[in-house]
Amino acid sequence: MTEVQLEQNQDEKKWARRAHISTILTYPMALLPFPFFISSLGAMIYPFVMWLSRNKSSYSAKQSLEAIYLQALLSLGFFGFGTKFGDDRVLLVFSYVFMAFLHVILLGIAIYRTTIGKAHSYPFSFFPLLFSSNTTKENWNELKKKFEDKVEFTEYKSQMERLDGFRLVTEKESKSLTDPTLQGLSTEYLHSLSDLRVRLAEDPLSYRKAKQFLNYFPETVSKILSQYNKVSVDVGSADTEKRKTELNSLLSEVIKTTEQVRNKLKADETLNLDVEITAMKKNIEFGGY
């Protein structure tokens, strides 16, 4: 599964962010009457509880494991420096400050990446290897069960793989945009597309209602951004300003369209629920229980 495929909805991002931020508890726990590395280990409790409470294959659960890994690294570092420089106060304080500084840097990167919904791993983390072996195969096999027609499943899988490919291209091209407004719109579009991707993974059969969008918009937007970056080299020229204005307007409309497609899929789910509730009430009313 590609990195972009792991982008998640806002709730998953929020819980993933909380898991990483919880490692800050290392420092207030230092006030406890225990060796510092023991207090640091104690700060693993929050991300561990979060991992237990979340779906084990979810984005937030995997990020909780990464937070536990970071906490283990911190504890190992504090224990190592405490043992090595226990008799030298100056070096001990310096080494602890260095560990805290390194923690802030690593944590800042993790918070940024989980805020935008990217898969994040700390240096030398073994979790990516642990999860990478059969993840895609298992997910596709699970999704395949929801389709009665193998041809339709093949089409769905092809659509999702194309969508992920175009999202990667769009993400790459958006990073090359020099205008902050266009970068912001491109990022917003990617977030909307990611939310739609999550919705399609949750309810694969709903892709039928999004086929027209999937067949045209992701590929076309990625091509337009690619062409724009190639031709817009003369900053400040009249043609460049015109193209920028047109692209600004286009991205705004594409974002609205993407949101409309995603909301339509959600609305259909709500409608189906309402129909089921109404049918059940009538069934109970007529004694069909």
C-alpha cells in the first residue's frame, strides 16, 4: 500500500496526532520520585492505551505504535546517558537537553505529517516492515468479498490504483508550485480527494456512483498541474498571471466538485439507513418480528 493510500479522515488524523503529542508527558512525569528513564517509560501508557482502543489496522493505531517506539528511544537514550554521565553533572545535563531537543525535532515532524494524514515512521522504526508484507493483498482480498461480480471488482481495483497514482503525481506537482495560494488550493484538493478515497474504501460498491468523476477529474487535474509547472517559468509575465488566475478558479471548482461527489456518497448511505429504519418500523407495526 502506498504512502498516499494511508491518508485518512480527520478523526484518524486527530487521534494519530494525539498519540505523538502524548510523548511530551515524559517531562512532567520526571517530577515523580523515580529515575528519569522510568518516568519516560511511564509515558508509553497513553499511546499504548490508544493502540488498544483503536482498530489495529487503522492509521491512528499504527501511529500509536510509532509513538510508543519514540518513547522507547527516549527512555533508552536517557538511561544510556544517565548511566554514562551519572558522575558528571555538566555532561549529564547537556546530554539530557540534547535528547529533549532531538525529541522536539522528531515530534514536530510527526505532528506535521499526521496533520496532513501521511504515514509517518521514526528513524530505524521496524513497524513499516512489519506492516508492509501482506497489507495490500489482505485488503484487496477483504474488499473482493463485497463484490458478486469479479469483473466489477477488477474494475474497482483498477480505478483505485489509478486514483492513487494520480494523487501521487498531483502531490508531486503541487510541491513545485511557487504561488502560495495555488499550493494551498492544491493541498485542499488533495485532502478532499483523500477523504473521497477513504469513503470508497469503506464502501467499495459506492464507486459506481463516482465512476464518471474518477474517469476524468484526477487524471486531468494532475496533467494540468504538470503542464502549468512546465510553462509558468516567467514569473510576473502577463501570460503567467492569466494562467495562475485560471488555475486558481479551476482548482476551486474541482474542490467543490470533489466535495459534492463525497457528500453524495454519504447522503446515499444516510438515505439507505432511513429506508431500513422505516421498513423495520413497519415490520414491527404489522407483527413481523
